[in-house]
Amino acid sequence: MMFHLKPRPEPAPKTAMAGIAVLILLCCAELLTVKAASAVTMVNDPKGFQNIPWGTTLANLPDVTLVESAARIKQFDLKQSPPRLGDIPVESLRLVSIDAKFARVVVRYQGLATHQSILKYLQSQFGPLDLTPGQIARGLLQQFTWSGPESDVNLTYDVHRDRGFIFIENRALVQKFEEGMAPDSDLAGATY
């Protein structure tokens, strides 16, 4: 009696499987992440924040307090209390410098009413978004961006957690943060 064995199909290469997994992950992320409006050209570039120009040495200002310090990055809070964006109370408002130059503001807030007030405020400062029904999709994350010659304002609102984050940053200096994340050649490419 003879047995004929069918050759076993070879498994897909691991790189192909990894590629498929990444593609599936990106598709799922796209479904969850919704860009509520594409980047809008900024009407009024602030060239800083609350009359503090980008590149300023924050440590020299009397109305800020150093709250975190690392080798290249320092974080400051304004002495005003509670923190506000315009007239809107927020959870936190942090000024960030890299290599002693003011580069970014990070704002955190909570609540739909606060989100709506902030969205209205940012549009009054930097220009209207196209919020026409049918132009924006609903999702777990809503993202809004204003881009100017020197500054970018990025707002992300997490519907599920009812939390928002705003990054107001200098386009040139923010690249230094990315440089700090580059792999260290002495660590075989690791960034830890």
C-alpha cells in the first residue's frame, strides 16, 4: 500500500504576517480616529503664547514657575490660578521649553461644555473650521488643526473619556523634540 503525502503548504513569511497585522491595526485605528476637520490655514499666527514669543527663555520670566526639569526639556506653569485658556478654566496649562527656548504649550481640559467653549474660542482666535453637518464624521477622537507660518494649534478631544488636549507649538522648535527621540547609536538604535 502506497501513501501519497501532499506537501504541506509553507507558512507565510513572518514579515508578511507582520505587515498584515499592521495593516489591520491601521484600519481599526482609522475607524476609531476621526479627523473632524483637516488642517485650516491660521488667520492670526500668535507667534508665541499670551505675549510670550517663541524662543523666549522661560526661566527668566517672573510669572512662571519651573515644575519639571530634564536635560533639555523644562516645563513651567503660569503663576495665575486657576489655569485659563482665554477666559476658559482648564485642568492644566503647561509651557515647555527645549534647549532653554520656549517651544510648546500643552493644555488639558475635561467636559463637553468646556470643549465646545474652547473650540469656539480657538476659532475666534485662529479662524473658522468647516463644521457643516456631513463634512465631519463622528468618532471616538475628534481632531482639529490650525497651521500658521510659525505656529501650529492641534486640538484632540477624546469623546469616550470626555477629555481634551491642545498643543500650541512653534513649527521650527518642535522639531527639536523629535530630534531628542532619535535612536542613540551607542544603544544599538534603542531610544530608552
